[in-house]
Amino acid sequence: MNRLQHETSPYLLQHAHNPVDWYAWKPEALERARAEQKPILVSIGYSTCHWCHVMERESFENEDIAAFMNEHFINIKVDREERPDVDAIYMDACQLLTGGGGWPLNCFLTPAGKPFYAGTYFPPRPAHGRPSWLQLLQHISNIWESK
């Protein structure tokens, strides 16, 4: 169980048993990112989103991927139906950074909350010109730690 077990959103509760150490969108997550100088991963979706469920099954329930996420990122899960304001900010960022958008929306932020990379669904293995989710996490982590 992670911190989402105390939330009321059906979408967040769907992720309460993931091995990822998810935070809800709350000040404590942002404070921890600033204190540890770790990048933030904000993953936004909703309870009836097909690709959100696929990414959860393929990546967020994977123990090895979750361990990497927990070590290198502060992970925040957002229900776009409960926080359309947060969704709008990071969807705009994704569209500006990539020219596209959709859900699940995965946005990487500095500890100050500024987006620097965004995308939607990433597969468990490289496919169709996309890196795997773990490859992307490793690449972003390497860049962050070498700055």
C-alpha cells in the first residue's frame, strides 16, 4: 500500500496497491522534492482511461520499475476529474513540449514544479519509435543527476 490508500478518488484508489510510492497532489510531495532535490513525476489519468490501465499493469505494477521510480523520483498521481486545474497546466506543457497530448499524461518537473519533459503512454519495451518506460526513466534520471 502507498499513500493513495487514504484518498477518495476512484482513480487514485486504483493505484493504492501499486509498489510505486505515489503521493496525491499535495504540498508534502512538493516539499519532499525540494528537500531532496529530486525531479517530480506527475502521472495524470482517470478511472475509465484504457491506456492508463494498460500503463499501470505494464509498468506501475512492475516491482523493478517501481523501485527505480521510488529511488530517483518523487511520484505524484493525479485524477484529472478531481483536479482539472492541474491536468490543464500539464496538458498545456505536454502540448507545447511535444505537439501532442493525451492520457495517461506523464510530466517530469523540477523540484520547483517547472515541467521539463512530458509524454503520454510509454510501453514496457521499446516500440514504434518510443523508448520503454524504464529507458525513459533512466535517461531522465541520468541527465538530472549529471546536471
